[in-house]
Amino acid sequence: MRKAFLQLHMAVFLAGFTGVLGRLITLNEALLVWYRLLITVLTLWVIYLFKRDVYRISWKGISRITGVGMIVALHWVSFYASIKYANVSVALVCFSAIGFFTAILEPLITRKPFNKTELLLGLLVIAGIYLIFHFDPHYKKGIILGLISALLASLFPVFNRLLVQDHKPETVTLYQLSGGFLFLSLLLPIYLSFVPAGHLVPTLADTGWLLVLAWFCTVWAFNLSMNALKKISAFTVNLTYNLEPLYGIVLAFILFREDKYLSGSFYVGLLLIVLSVFLQTWLIYKKRRQ
């Protein structure tokens, strides 16, 4: 269990950089995700074919896994769109709503009773988000996109926890991201017709940041998270991912000075979000000791 928590927190730490990278990369959000998936999928296939670590699975299994990959692709597009329409801090704080959505959706998907404690902790996060943006509504479009991103993000850990019971995490990651790439490749022309891009080919700087995003924040982080899901519930994984905004927001403050544009209510709301994470961690520790 301790190893699983270490893997999870390392994945969260790496995920904290993705928001900053989303602002540094100048591509349209859909193109950004398409290139991210392209580099990631090519890298994974080379690694797994070289290691001969790819296992054949049924078409039913492939369809289930690639279906989750579509959700991943849509989550990333809406997340980076939130950054483009607002800023890194707004997108990352909205991402914290993942715990609330998971507390509702996981019992419905797995047909288990609702956990009142998880619902209350999720509501604490929602209260934090409300406090932050109730007094600062000019990021409305970015907030809506950020909440859509959190809703989509709450689904794939729930499904992944079911998938890793039957398949190796590496196999799930490979087919999942491959499915997401193929889905986005079909969707991209339609998306760009409604949201035109300033340029289609990444600059030299964009290419460098895309490699960091794909290799470190995707390939490595995905595998760490998938391995953690073998031992830890989807809700705990999602709630722990609420620490992602802390890492990302601190970086955004340092690199982009976004703290100049945020009011005091932002910090009060952020405190509630952090409190929910520590309460969940404490409850898990208490339960283990009993």
C-alpha cells in the first residue's frame, strides 16, 4: 500500500506540470492534445514492442479500453481549452471538482452504495471552487470548460480500476491512448472547422515542451497512476489528484505571476480544497490502523 501511495503522489507531481506546459505550448488545444498523443503512442509502441510486453486481448476488451481512451482525449482537450480561455490557475482549481463527480459517478457505475463521507468531502471542494469564482465571474467560459474536464476526468479512473483487474496496466495504457489518438484524429478536422488554429505545426520550443509533456507527464505518470489503482480506490486516486492544482498553481505564480489577478477569496477556496485532501488522507490512515 505504501508503494502505491508513493507511485500515486509521484504521478500527481508530474501532472502538476501539465497546466504550465499547456500555457507554454502555443498550439490550439485540440492540436496540442493530438501531438501529445502522437508522441506518446509512438513511444509506447516502440517500448512495448522492444520489450515484447504487448499482450493480445479480445476485441471486446479492446473496445472497452479504447472507449475510455476517447474520454481521456476529450478530457485533455477541454482541460487545455480551459487554460486557453482563462488561465492555468482557473483550469487547475476547476479540476479539483473531480472528487465530487467521482463520489457520485463511481457508485452508479460500480453499483455500490454511496459513501456519505466521500460526498461531503467532494462538496467541500465544490464550496472552495464556488468561493473562488463567485467573486470573479469574468473567467466564465474557462470555468465551464474546466468543470467539463473534471467531469470527464472522474470517469476514466473508475473504468481503469475495473480494467486493470483483467489486464496489465501497461497494456491498458497502450490501447487506451492509441484509441484516444485515433478518435481525436477523426474528430480533429471537425473541431478545427469550428475553432480555427493559428498554426498547425509546432514551433521548435513547442516541440521541446511537447516531448516533456508526452514522455514525463504522460507515459511515466500514466503507468505510475495505473499501478497505484491496483491497491487504491478510484475516489482516493481522484481526491489525491486535487494536489495537482497546488503544484501547478505555485508554478503558474512563479512563471506567469498569475497571483496578481487573483483575489483573497481564491486562497480561502484553495484552503478548503487542500483541507478535503488532508481529511481524506487522515480517514484512510485511521481506517488502516483500526
